[in-house]
Amino acid sequence: MATGRYFREVELPEQRSYDDGLLFPAVLSPTANANIIDAIRSDKQWLESLLHKSGVILFRGFPVTSPSDFNDVVEAFGFPELVYVGGRAVRTKVVGRVYTANESPVDKRIPFHHEMAYLPEFPSKLFFFCAEEPEMGGETPIVLSHIVYEKMKEKHPEVVARMEEHGLTYKKVMSDENRPSSFAGGSWKSTYMTDDKNVAEERAGKLGTKLEWMGNVVKIITGPLPAFRLDKESQHKTWFNNLVMSNPGPIKDDHDTYVELGNGDLVPDHVVKDCLKIMEDECVAIPWKKGDVMLVNNLTVLHGRQPLLKPPRLILASLCK
């Protein structure tokens, strides 16, 4: 197996093997006496190459025991931080560049998505850290986006062609208070990190988003945005959208997210259901172990959250440009 100076690739039963020899995700454990910070700095070029090839790297068995340790890991890679302006999840800063991953109830599923694909600016890389290992459930499933695109194009070529032509428009209504029960329950104040409506409009405008105010409630409209993306490294076309996280059709509930084609048409329900099934069939869900660090290429891999069946669970996150 390929290896860096301080890392060795290992295999887990949950990994998927593809025809090109790819193991998804890559799983790395330390060689003897490896300090993870020194190892990252020494083998950074090899690690980045492995990330581009595999899409996800799971670091397991390293002495990463606290949020501060995790922050040191993130900073050792040297990727610039992406500030979560415009993001719709409720998140709290823990230390440095480390935040809670999503504060919605952990017994609820979060559908597959590319982080912040509903905006023109999004992170290229995501870090996750297991601070408290779940007793059962609560995995962070991952799926290769180009596989989803290829299977959807094969199954629904006409819909995919319309998505390619028109893109997708995302709509959401937000109040001025967070809604912790929803995985996208951030208020406009937390989303745009301000209490000032004028500042919120300015920040939204920089993200290509239009705000329509109704008192202290606002309708957020972004798009149309491309539904797919060509990854320059792999030359694969990816399913770069949040279709399965959103509801098709006009806004009915003040807190849900809605999506439509850029021309106003809807994506049929059965197409969304087929997409969900493909993602579930193709995904990998590795049970978390305390101290695990997962590095995700957000440009090529979708992720979600499985319902927690038996607590505890604490997963922290960091976003990078």
C-alpha cells in the first residue's frame, strides 16, 4: 500500500473498492512514534495528492484528544479558513478554527450534501473530529459525487439535461431567532453574523443572494446556480447541489429550504427519491472512534449524518477555502 514517511494506509471493512483500484475513503494510521503535527507538515504534499485521489482521508489512531489538538491538526495543513457567512446551520465556536458541526438534534438524519453548495462561495475542504464516540449510529456517511452524477444521468437523462441548462434556485425563509430543531435552522442574524439588516443585505449581496424583508422575517433567494461542477483535478463532473436537502416547490413552511430549476420548473419528487436511493446505495458509513479526524474534499464528495441510536456523540468541524 502507498505510504508517506509517517503514515501507513490501512483497510477497514466499510471501505468501497472501485475498478480503478481506488479505496474509498483512504484510512491512515501512524507509523511508530509519529507526531501527527510534524507528520502532516513533512508529508503534506503526499497527503494532498492522496486527498485528490481518494476524496476523503480518515486519520485513525493518532493522539488527537481535545478540540485544541484538533485545531492544531487543521492549522498544520495550512489551508486558509472559510468564514461561515451565509451558512444555514447553527454552529458555535469551540476554539480557534473549530466549531460544532451541526447543533440540530443528533437523532435526526441530515441528507447528503456538498457543504454550502447553495452559495457561489463554498469550502473546498472540510475537517471533522470525533470528540465523543457514539455508542451506536451517528456516522457521517460519505459518497463520491461523480458516481451520483453518472448514475443520475443514466437514470434520468432528460431531468439532468434540464438541471444542466437552467441550474437551481434555492429559497428559504428565516426569522431573527435560531431554530435548533432543524439542521438548517439558523436565523438571518446567525447566518449573516449581524443584527443589522443593512449589513445582512450587504453580506448577502456579496454571495449573490437577494433578501426580501417581511418585518423581522426574511425570504432568502440564491441562484440560479450550476447544479453540477467539473472537478479540474479529476475531470469528473460532480453532483454539486443540495437538491435532496431541499423541498421541491413553492415555500409552504417558514423554516424549510426549497429548490426549483432556474426557470421556475420543479424537479419531480420521484427523481429526488431516486437520487436519495443512489446516494444511500453508494455511500460509505464508518463508525466514529474517539480521536478520529476526517478530511473531506468538498468539491468531489457529499456527506451527511446518520441518526444517533445511542449517545453520546460530539463531532466538531472546521471549514477551509
